[in-house]
Amino acid sequence: MSSRADGARPVRVIVTGGGTGGHVYPALTTVNALRAVLAEQGRALSVSWVGARGKLEERIAGEHGIEFLPVATGKLRRARNPLGMLTWTNIKDLARVPWGAVQACGIVRRLRPDVVVGFGGYVAVPVSVAAWLCRRPLVIHEQTVRLGLANRILARLAKVTAVSSESTLGLLPGGARAELVGNPIRAELFGGEPDRAVAALGLDGFDRALPTVYVTGGALGARQINNLIVESLPWLLKQANVVHQCGAAEIDRMREAATALSPELAPRYHVAEFIGAELPDLFALADLVVARSGAGTIAELSALGKPAVLIPLASSAGGEQSFNARYLDERGAARALLGEVTGEDLRAAIGALLDDPAARGKMAEHARELGKPDAARTLSALILRVAGA
Ligand SMILES: CC(=O)N[C@H]1[C@@H](OP(=O)(O)OP(=O)(O)OC[C@H]2O[C@@H](n3ccc(=O)[nH]c3=O)[C@H](O)[C@@H]2O)O[C@H](CO)[C@@H](O)[C@@H]1O
């Protein structure tokens, strides 16, 4: 097995990771950046994505012409049943991990990648272990400020753990090598145009003299945020237009709630289950964002310099979303609403920012200071260095 990529043939990379947008989009963005960097050097990329069957990564890899290879995977849960014992599901999931590692070993042996890059999610565990067992160089990317459970284990096996935030550097286990790169975000997010969002989403009823608030619950939507917004809509729409991404499971309930709005306010409200290709333009249109504080969302808000009110998912692994939200809040880059959030809390936070464009401007500036718009290229350079390319 050759240990270094030579100049003549394509650089062979296995990426792995998935489950949610927070892992999948950084992986996709990095593949695109690797392709671009290598093309500038007149070289090609040969890439395979190892993920879990039926999850977001399979669809996204397919849509972007990336070879997809499935392996078995299971959730590594810390929580057990109330008696403190492992449940049957825990045991089944645990048993799938070594089987996934056996499958992943077969893939790594066959493809002989120059480097394996893990972006987190349960599926990254067996594939990263396989890279280590087969002595292929491993790079781990951590999106969150806190180090996830899987990546804390895998960091010891990796040549380099690439982190998104400076404060993560101190959290790595002894012996692990870390470099700060940021969290890769899709290049197209930087090219948004407000007027295109109005046309693409059909926002003709919006009052363009008023600010626009973009509400997002993360790729799947967030019931808590949906409830808070529905309760606050009659107040909010008097002073702003609202685009509300609510998740597929809640779209009917949200449309039903919107029928109660007065004819004067209703045209200022647009609800969607998911924002696809319109996202760059919508970010450009938004004067304020109300969001969950998943790592992908906060990386985007920072890189784009968007003022935000963050409502973290309190039960995210290790309270990671609360940590993210607090991190931005302490740096003046967002307003975090922690613990039990009431409609009144949300209205106070939104109202303070809508009434004060200068405060929004300052918040946007602080957000931009934390942003790392070059993360994808920095990470690509690191990956190619580890690959010996
Ligand atoms: C519930 C859960 O476990 N969440 C985790 C998950 O976040 P999750 O994947 O839910 O959220 P993130 O904020 O990290 O990423 C969401 C991504 O989806 C995109 N998007 C969202 C809505 C939409 O309509 N269109 C769209 O494109 C966002 O722009 C972003 O790129 O992985 C993150 C990264 O490890 C973690 O920080 C989160 O705690």
C-alpha cells in the first residue's frame, strides 16, 4: 500500500460522517473545496463517502455525484434505562459498531485512500477506526465548540483533529494534535441577493419598509421555536416581515395557525418546511435571525455577520447547543435565551434588536469577527498535507 499520493494520479479521499445537516454540509463543502484546490493544480480528486443507508448523507452524496458506500452503524448512547442498565436497543446499537468497522475495513483496504476524513455522527466511528486499523492517515473535523463524545475518542487515532473554534483546542485528550480551521460552510451562502429571495419565495406581500426576521429550527425544525413564534406572531408582524422555517413535521400545524392572522398582517408571514436553494438569498434579506444554535447555523451566522437570537436545544449532546449560544452571546455576537424560554423572553429579545439598528450592526460586526469564511480551504490544505499530496 503506497503511503503518499504522487503527482500523477488523482488524490484518493474517503469522507465519512452524517446523520444531520451539521455533519453532512461541512463534509460536502470540503469535498467541493478539495476538488477546486486540486483543479487549480491540474489534479483530480477521487472521493467516496462512507455513510449510513437511508440517511441525509446518502441523498446529498447522490445529488452531488459522489460515490456513496453504506456501512452499519449504531447510536452510542450515554443514557441507559431508569435502572441504569443497558437496554436491548443499546446492545443492538453497540453490536453494530464492530460490524460497521469490519465493513469499513473492507472498503478502506479496497480503496487504499491517501487520507480518511471524518466529520462526526455515529457512522464516522467505524470508518475512522477502520482507517486507523488499516494504517491510513485520519483527519477528524469537529464542528462544535465542545468536542463530541465520538470525536473525543477518535482524536487519539487521528493524525490531526481540525477544530472550528479556538476554545476547543484546550479540550482535546492528551497526545492528540489539533489545528484550528473553522467550520466549512457552503460557498454559495456568500452570494445572496435580497430581491431574489422575494421573487423565489413569493414574498410580494412583505412590507419592504419593515425589517425581515428569518426564523429557523435547524434542518428538521424545532417545535419549541415554532410554539414561541406562533404565540408572538400578532406582535411581531406589526413591526417585521417573517420567514419561518418550521420543519416537515409541523408545516400543517403552522399553516393552520397562520389562518388566524388578520388580513393586514398575514401577507407579512411566510412559512416553509425547509429552505433549499433560496437560503443564500434569504440570509441576504434577513435583518435578524431567530435560530437553534447547532454548530452549522452559528458558523453561517458568524461568517455572514448576521445578528441573531439563539434558542438552543437544551438536550443536545452534553448541552452543546447551549454552550455554542453562550459562546456567541458572551462575545456580543448574538443574544442567547437559555433555560425555560417564554414568549415574553423572545419578544423582549427580538424587540430590543428590531428597535435598535445600531445594536444589530454592532452584533453583526462581533459575529463577523468570529466567522471563518476560509474554513473549507484551510481544511482542504490540511487534508492534502496529511495525504502527502
Ligand atoms: C439536534 C442535534 O443533534 N443537533 C446537532 C446537529 O445540528 P443540525 O444538523 O440540526 O444543525 P446545524 O445548525 O449544525 O446545521 C443545520 C444546517 O442545515 C441548514 N438548513 C437548515 C434549515 C433549512 O431550512 N435549510 C438548511 O439548509 C443550515 O443552514 C445548516 O447548514 O449537528 C450539529 C453539528 O454537529 C450540532 O451542533 C447540533 O447540536
